[in-house]
Amino acid sequence: MNMRKIVVTSGKGGVGKTTVTATLGRKLALAGYKVALVDGDVGLNNLDVVTGIERRVVYDIGDVLQGRCRAFQALVNDSESPMKILPSSKDCAQITAQAFRNVVDGLCEFDFVIVDCPAGIEHGFHRAVSACDEAIVVTTPSASAIRDADKVISLLASYRLKDVSLVVNRVRSDMIARGEMLSASEISSLLHLAPIGVIPDDDMITLYQQLGTIPQHAISNRAYDVLAKNVAQNSKVFVDIAPKRRLRWFR
């Protein structure tokens, strides 16, 4: 298959974007795809921490750009999947969009190159988005996160992207039942964007991430399976987490 370059972005920090990036990458890799994650958050990088590889980093994207190594030499093996990770640098905040794009394009042996975009809409956002062909916007049901996601979606319209999709993270069915939280389908209607993943709130997700995998019994495991399948197949099927005992399928 041709390489697909996907940027995972959000308007607001703290919505779980990096965790979604890492878990999606692992799910795709375990499904047999060749996957590389690229940390696009230069200076504030934490993809290495979320994936647990920080102590095994020898080279990073800054070393690649400065000619100290090649991109394949900077890739770090994920400990729990066949996925590879290209760490970011704390010292190269002035990396140009073209230089970053060249690094991403050079990973052409992979089926999926997934870029973890910095939160917000500053230079780092442009650098990460301009290197990719597709985008996934991560939001939570909070009003501020939805507002910021709407701004990001508007900005993404100015790029030549083949597809823009939505992931709604940290959804709670009990709060939806009490009318205290919007459902994924309601958020989709507000943002005019089709969701490809609805991830339930999972208090143990940080622990699961450090263990390297999500146990089969985890409440978020099936949701990530659906997300990975949608990404792999370019489909838009999702399970909305509606009030208890009501699961609604959408296409």
C-alpha cells in the first residue's frame, strides 16, 4: 500500500491527543501494518514518555536534520509492538516546515506515518499539518475543547488534506444520561465532522499506556479497535456511547 501520512491534532492541550496517537499506532502495528510515529511537538515533546522509550533514545529528529544520523537510525523500536518511533528534539524549535516534511517523506517504507502535532495553532501546528495528507482532530466533550477543535477544523480547511476526521475522547455514558455531557453524535453535528472513534473515559489508560498495551478487559480497548479499523479501511463507522444500555451504531 502507499504510505499514508496522518497528523493527529487538537486545539486544546490535555485532551489525550498523544495517548490517542500512541495507542492508534500500536493497534495498527499489531494488525500487521508498518507504522512509524513522529513526535512533531518540538521542544515540548512527550511521545517518548507516553510510549515508554525515553531511556532508549539515542538520536532524535534534531540529529537527523543536522546530519548526525539518518532517519532510520533515529527510529526507536516500540517494546510492545512492531511500531517505530521517531523522537522529537528539545533543541530545534526553529525546524522549518519543509525540513520536517522532508523527514516525514523519507519514511516511505512504512504503511502509516502518524505525526503527533503540538496542541494549539502556532508554527508547530503548521509544520506538522503541512507534512501530512490526512488529519485526525481529537477533542473531549468539554465546551472549551469543542470550541478549540472547531477553530482547528476551520484552519485545516486551508490545507490540501485528503481527509479530516474526528475522535471524541473521555466520553462518559453516565454523564450523558444525566444530560451533563454531549454525546459523540451531538458533537459531530456541532463540528460538522464525521467521528471515526469514540473513546470512553478510562481512569487506567495512563497505566495501560505505560504497560505498552491495553488489556482486553479495558473499557477503552474495543473503542481503540474500532478506531484503528476505521483508519486502516478509511471507514466512518463508530459506536456512540449513549446513556447506559443504549449503544447506537452509525455510518
